[in-house]
Amino acid sequence: TGIIMDLFFIAIIFKIQHWPGASFSLLISILLFSLIALIGTIKMRRGNNAPYYKATVPRATLYLIIAVGLFLSYGYVI
């Protein structure tokens, strides 16, 4: 998840500065955060209440919401 968050933060910087590649990086981040949130949610619902999933799922969901918002804000960032 650390590499995905790094990609996400780089995509935010690219989006703020209107550099090419920002939308692609955000799209990859959205897909990977969705996958992490989905797998974590499934594992938690099946009874695996490990602290890793309790910390990762809310964080991935928050970053997913931010990434979708930035992806949909075509040209309106800051």
C-alpha cells in the first residue's frame, strides 16, 4: 500500500501543476485503492479482524474518495 500511496501523492502533485500523466496516475491509484479496499472488506466480513485490515480499509477508502474527486475535477484543481 505504500507504493500505491506514493503514486497517489505524485499524481496529486502532477494534477495541481497540470502536468501530463496526472489523470493516468490517478486512474491507476483509483483501481489499486479499490482493489485494496475490496479485499480488506471481504477479509473483515469473513471474520479476519486483524489490526492490519482495520487500519488499511478506512485509509484506502479515504484515499479512494480523494482520488476519484481529483480525477473527476478536470482542470478545476486549485
